[in-house]
Amino acid sequence: MDWLQTLVLALLQGVTEFLPISSSAHLILVPVLLGWPEQGLAFDVAVHVGTLLAVVVYFRAELMGMARAWFASLTGRGLDAEGRLAWGVLLGTIPVGLAGLAFKDLIEGSLRGAAVIATTTLVFGLLLGLADRLARADGRSEHQLTW
């Protein structure tokens, strides 16, 4: 993998991560379409970590507020909205991390194929379109949704 490929894929990751499209799929499909060698999971993780660091820097004040609220909840000083959000992020990360570890071999192997990526992108695109259509028919905004 040369510097041009690294630069193109890193920029692609940075742009597509915040769009409602799969940045991971683009990291797999673009090299296939351009005839580049597969960069491997380690590269994909590295550019995702770079994106995560950018997000942490950008939202550092909000993240520090969440961390303070989380620690305050541990010491019995109450649980406010930021504390609940921090607990939700923490508790929501645990099952995702465990699933990643449990299915590591499957993810690294067959789920990184171009055909699987293309198929799942189409299927989930159709599901998102259906969900959008149903939501418009319902008339409620995301702020009006409850459990």
C-alpha cells in the first residue's frame, strides 16, 4: 500500500464517517473498484481511531462534562442528564465490544468481502428508506418518540 492509497482512504474515511453511509464499506469497496490491494483490518481500525480522536478533540468540553457527571454519580451526588448519557454510552459500549471480540474471525474473514458489503449496503438502504416512509406517515418527530 503506497502513500497515495493511504491518503485517499484516510480522506475517504474522514468524509464518509459523518454521512449516513458506511465508511467501512467505502474503505473496502474503493480499493476493489480501483484495483488496489486490500489494506486489511488493521488499517481500517487505524483510520477509525483517527476519526475517533478528531471527535474526542472536537467534543472535549462535552465529554469532560459527561465524565464529571459520571464520576459524580459514582460518589452519590446525584444523576443528571449528562450522567445518564455517560452511563448509557458506557453500558452500550460493553455488548458491542464483546460482540466484536466474539465474532472477530467472522468479521475479519467473510464479512469483509465486496459482495457481502454491497448486498448489506443495498438491504440496509432499503430498510432505512422504508423506516423513513413509515416515520413520515406517523407524523411524529424523533423528539416525540418514547420507549
